[in-house]
Amino acid sequence: MEATILHADLDAFYASVEQLLQPDLRGKPIAVGGGVVLAASYEARAFGVRSGMPGRRARELCPELVFTGGRFSEYQRLGDAAIAVLADYTPDVERISIDEAFADVSGSRRLFGAPAVIAGQVRKRVRAELGLPISIGVARTKHLAKIASQVAKPDGLVVVDPAAELAFLHDLPVELMWGVGPATRSRLADAGIKTIGQLAQSAPGSMERLLGRAAGRKLRSLAWNRDSRAIQTGRRSHSAGAQSALGRQPATEEVFRPVLQHLADRIARRLRAKDRPCRTVTVRVRFADLRSVTRALTLPAPISATTTLLEIAVDLVRGVLADHPSERTISLLAISGSNLGEDPFPQLELPLQLADDGRRPGTRKGIARLRADRAVDAIRDRFGWDAVSYASAAMGSARSVPDAFRGLAEKEL
């Protein structure tokens, strides 16, 4: 088979946009953000500055670092324009974030040439028309194309020969694989696995014991470049999620409840906007050692009320902390709603002698919650997100990451 899958990824996107719009910043180490680094230029990365790093630590590593505010509308505009260039060569484009996408150009050869030629043309046009650097990987599978684009950075092109896929793949570090984050990388390193080749040669049982059955099998398959996923255009998301990095905070309800309130508010609003309530609520708690624990609850009826989602998330996080009493510090909280429905109208319930806690959407209290949320949505649609908010979220600690920045990363339902 021919390598016809492209993975295009704009380099240091947010920082590159800032340098494009402010020419005096070109060639200088810059960071988007303030209290926390939202994005860093390659000049800043050379000093060890990374996204998610506290601003104070970033300045210690790079005293000449320049912080700049986020131009969120420009990020969206330029990200859309770059993906539009890719779409000029094929309709088979799967956008996975604001600054990256997959494309299948197998049907475009007669019009535009070989996949490598198309990738070169895309890079040239994005640079000429938008002034932005973009790296592209070309391979036979989506996973390998994404890895190739990472190897190509910054501002490069890598085409993986189908006859030499494993030779290319197996010498690379495991952290380049899709799904290997800091915690998984640490576990693999403790087991003596640092390259993708070492992972491929590991015993299946040992990986399943180390990472879990599903994750262990998936990563070993990807390590052998077994990836049958096709490009999916116009696919609707099956979940809505949001997360918040906390640094190192005490694992107390005074800390985690306002964070969960804000996350639930963002997720529930998206569910209501698309009339897609969720039946399954999942929370993820990451501790100071980067170990994560998840808990989920599936409900008898789908929900989209903010307060209901919050209450369930709080109960799940309480359960996680009760099961891990020795953990005193949390570094990240996440909520996701899945098992999405299509019916925005809840089934009304008879007023039987049952406690109406508001979590069942068809009860009197559940309907009242949803009506209140819709009123809040209408105010925000007209006057902006900050026009009205929940008191517990507004009184919580200030958020280092602007909501406009978070919104750029949210998937369309």
C-alpha cells in the first residue's frame, strides 16, 4: 500500500501567531499566557519552557522571556484558514484540533501529484498565504503519519516509506506514541521500556498487567503499526469534556468543588447548545505523582443541567479521594459526559413519594434546573460568558487559563 495519509500540524501555533502579528517578537523567546504558560515559541522551548508551566518557573528558566496575551479570534481565523488549504486538495479531511488535521489524498494523485508533492504544496501555501510554519507527516496509517509530523518539527516534512515503517518507528521514543502521556511514559520507563521497538518486543501479558488490558493491547498494536482507522469526515463527537490543571493543590472540597463547578458549567452548556444530554458522567483525578484515577456513573435518563452534572462529579471525586486516603495533593481534575442522547425533552415523571433531588430530569426540580440553565445561556448569548455565573465558581480561585483559550480546544458535538 502507498503512504497516502497526511497529518498536518501547525508549529508552536499560538506562539507563531503572536510572532506573525507582532514582528518585533520574531526570533525572541515568547510565551502566551501569564500566570501559566499556555504556549511557548521554539526559542523559549530551547530554555526548557513548556506549556502548562507556571509563569514564575518559566521566567526563572528564561529571564528574557516575553509574555504576550492571547488573540483568540486570530487563532481561530488562522487555524481555519490553514485547514482550508488542506481541504483544497482533498475532501477527506478529519480535523482533530484547531491547529492539526488528517487528510487522505489517495484520490488526489491525478489532480495534484504524489502525496509527498501534495504535502509540499500545502506547506508552501500555508507559509506564503498565512505566514505560518507547518509540519506534515505522510504515512500509510494515521498513527504513523502523526508520529512522522512530530519527527518533522519544526517546519518540516517526513514521508515514511511503507517498506521501512518498522525501521523508522522502532527507534523512536515511546512518548511520541498517541496515548502515551507523562504517567504512562513513567510506568514504561520503570519497566525498562524507552523506545517504541522495546514496547513492540515486550510480552503482551506484561504490558496488560502494567497498563491495563485495553491500553496494553492498543499500544502494542500501534507499536507494530497496526492501525486500521480511516479518515472520518463530519463525525460527531461521542462525548464532551473539559479539564483543569491545578499545579499542586490540597485534595479538599474547598479546592476541587469550584473547579468542578466551572468544568460542569462549560460542559453542560455545550450539551444544551446541541440538544445532546449525556447519560454517563466520568471524572478523572490526577495526583501529584501524575497517577490518575477515573470514576464513572451511568444514569437512567440523560442530563444536561449544570447543577446536576456538578453534584454527580463532586460525589465521584469524593469517592476517589475516599478510596485513596493517603493522597493529599491533586494536580488535575477532568469531567466528561458521554453516552449522548438526541432528545432534548425529558420524560416527565409522576409526583410519587420519592425524594426529588433534581438529578432526574423529568422531576419538578430537574425541570426547574434546566429552565434556569437555559435562562443563563440566553443571557450569555447576548451579553457574553462573564455576564452571569454561578456563585461557587465566581468565588473560587482565579483561573490561570482563559476560557477563550479552553474553548479553542473543545470538540464540536
